[in-house]
Amino acid sequence: MKFKLIFSFLIIFCSVASGQVKIRLFANLSPGSAVFSTIDGSYEMNPFNGEIITVSKGEPVILIKFNGKIAVKTRNEKGFICDSVLFSGKTGNDYFSLRINGGPLTKQYYSGDLQCFPDFGTLECINKTDIDKYIAGVVMAEGGAGKNLEFFKTQAIIARTYMYKNFDKHAQDKYNLCDNTHCQAFNGLSSDSLLNEAAIETRGLVILDKDSILIISAFHSNCGGETSSSEDVWLSGQPYLKSVSDPYCIRSRSAAWQKSYSLSDWLKYIRRSGFYGNVNDPSMLNFSQENRLSDYKTATFSISLRTMRSDLNLRSTFFSVVTEGDSVILKGKGYGHGVGLCQEGAMAMAVKGFRYREIINFYYTGVIISDIKNAVILH
């Protein structure tokens, strides 16, 4: 255990010192082929066969998984087979695009180095990139562009906290994080200058609990006016993830939703879920949720709201049930699991003039915003 703690600390310490992170790209698409192109700067390709090849700007390099190896072809070089290939940026401001499986050209650009190798039937592509650029890219994917600087700073600190807390999540796979929601969404570099500024201005800042341990920096789209305590949503609770009354998000886009069912379909659903009673008066199915609850209850029947949200593909667990004639109407609030920071509430707070420290401390109870160098690393 002691060795593991030291190893985890060294991983994070080295990342802080180097300012680099390794991200697996297109992790959920299992690419069999890819096309690498230099967008800016200068790249060298090393196939580890003793030959270094300069990749000119705009010149595509085709990579195809072939019999457990990689077939490589450029426009000006003879094709060859290798075990892996490394594209190294040479200027410090090097950018590339990567198109997979013969897909269409995209405007997703990346910076830094790229290593590709075949593994378990797929072509793994690992991008070693600058942490600040990665954080800005995550905020672009998770929070969107064109918003407020203080909101972007808030999201950047949340993303950085998650990154460091999960920095060794894929250590056995020889990278840190993947680019999909299994870790954090990352669709390449941000082109938003405000968002890039937010990542740089909050460089190194993370959220710690009272023991200086990195928090679980949970967030969601809209809480509907009240966030959830983590113990009501997940198996265990955290003292900094407590329910908060949120007046800032209630006029936002995702603050309210509605979904209707026929009375017969609703009865079929709850009976499949264990309801055995007779319904002489449909109003007995009504359910009011002014504040967040954990279960839908009618008569002696009870079912977890989390189960209902999953079964019925609902936007949230924060809803009431109203019967009207032959219809059952779910009148809901919010979008997402409701734990931690409410993005639309945070956006509204930023517009009202709140600073990122105030926003973070509003949604996370009793936390400390500090440099990653002050964190106690536990894994």
C-alpha cells in the first residue's frame, strides 16, 4: 500500500513538473486505420526501425492495422510495416489532425506528440499533450464555447481536479485518461480564446477537501433548484457533496421538463416493478416532490427514483407525478444526476458577477481551492 501511494504521488509529481498528460484518442471507436496530418509546426515520424522521417505540413500519413502490426504509407515515402510509430513535435507549437476509419475530415486538432500501436484488435492512438491545452479542450467539450470567463475558470478547475484525481486511471495501459465520458470528454483543442485564457489563469488550481485530498468534482447540467447529496445518488456520501438550494438555475433552459404516459402504460410499468394494488382512483398514483426525495411512493408501493430515471430515460429524478383523466404526467425539474456543481446555475452566477471561488464554494461544501502541489494524493 505504501509503495502504491508513493508511486501515485510520483506520477502526479512528474506530471506537474512536465506539464504533460497522455490521452487515448477515439477510445470508444476502436479505429482500424488513421490518417495523420501536420497542421502547424514540424513533426518527425519514428517507426523505431532506425529511420527518422520528416512529415511535411499538409502531407498525410496513412496508418493501417495489419496482422498485429502497423502498415505505414506517406505520399513521398515507400510503405513499410512496423510495431509502433511515434510522431514528435519539434518546435513546441506543433499541431496535427487525426482522421480515423476513413471518416470525413473534421476540425478536431491536437497538439504535442502522438504514438500509435496495435492492441487487442484496434489501433491505439496516445496523445501526449500540454495539460493547459488539454484542460481547455475538456471545458470546450463539457461546457461549450462563448460563455463567461468566470464560468470557464470554474469548469477548468473542476476538470483539472478530475484529471489529477484520476491521473493513474489507465496507468496499466500506459496512458493517463481516455477522451470519452469514461474519463472526461476531450474532442481536441479549444479555438475559444476566452476558454484558453481561463485554463491558463487557473493553472495548477484544484479543489481539495478539509484534509487536502482531491475531491470528486461532480457536476451536472441543471439541478432544478436543488442539488442532490451524493449519498442519495451513489453508494457512499461525501461531506462536500451535500444538497444545496440553488435559486440561480431555475430560469435556465433545462430547469423544467415534462413527459406523459397513458394511464394503462403507467400501470403496466409500476406493476412490472412490483405494484400489486387495485387502482379505483387514479389520483392515488399522484406523487409530489417539492424537495428532492429518493423514492416514488404510492400506497404501500415504493420504487427508487434512480431506477425510474434509468428505466424511463428521464432527464432527472426530480419530478412529480400527476394523473389527468387517462394520462399520467411527469412534471420534472433539472437535467442530470444533480450532484455537485449545477452548470446552468454556475453560468447564471458568473453573469451576475460571482467569481469562480464563490461559485465553487457555493456548490461544494467546505472545500479548499489550492495548487495541486498542496494536495495529499491517495490511491
